[in-house]
Amino acid sequence: RLQALTMLSALHIVHETSGLLFVYKPAGLSFHSTASEPGVFPILRGMQSTGEIEHSGSLYSCHRLDRITSGLLMVAKSSDAAAQLCRALRERRVHKYYIAISPKKPLKKQGRVRGDMARSRRGQWKLTRGMENPALTFFTSCPLHTTPFTAFLMRPVSGKSHQLRVALKSLG
């Protein structure tokens, strides 16, 4: 129970419109529930029951973020709003951006990473030169002065699992 209460405070409503909630999800919180901890939607329902979220109706997922990723989730307040947002994402009228920080300097400062993705011998994902079903990511980078790190602004065009990690790895 204590862990569930701690996780309740982990999500924050950053912005709300008539059809959407913009919810901050911290790194370390799984989107899906596990045997030991609630996922995003049980926590949101808990926030509805305590009045932290005024909307009392159903909530609808429009996209996910991995456990290790922090960021904003767009959560629809109606099936119609969910359908409209999912359609806009699919038709690329709405873009998702990600910020990544890397200890490595990239081979190029901006551009695109394009190619098929395949599992390597050790089971990790890698970028290949194939173009049958390529992942496409646009990026720009900037050194973080006074630190050894580089910041990347990334916009995935295709929506493949592990795409951003594979793109960063291919940049050096």
C-alpha cells in the first residue's frame, strides 16, 4: 500500500484540455502494471478517486513510454479524443520529440538515421544498411558545455521499439 501511495505522487498532470491530459511519467515507472507495482493507469485511476484529477470518466492510452524513459504522456478523456489523437499521430500531423543525453560525441551533429533494425548475435538491436522496413529518426545535437555530455533532440518518424537507442548507438 505504501509503495502504491508513493507511486501516486510520481505522476503529475502538467496540462489539461477538454479532451486530453498531459501527464509527466518519471523514469523507473512502468507503463504496464507488474505483480509488484501499479502501472500508469491504475495510478491515474487512484488520482481520480482522490480528486487530484477532476475528470471522473474513462481514460484512454494514445501512446506509451518505456520504464526507463521519463516524459509526457498524452492521455485522452474520451474514446473520440483518443481516436482523433491516434489518427493525428499515425498521419504524422502530431510529432513526438525526445531529448537524450549521451556521454559520447556523435559522428555528425545533425541529420537523420535511417535503416532496418535487426538483432545482433548478443541479442541487442542494431541498425543495418537494409531499407526493406527502415526506422527513420531526425536529430540534432549540442554539446553540454562544462560537461562531457552531448544533448540530442530526436524526432522518430517511424514508431519502432528501441528505435531511439539504436539511432543513438549508430551515431557513435
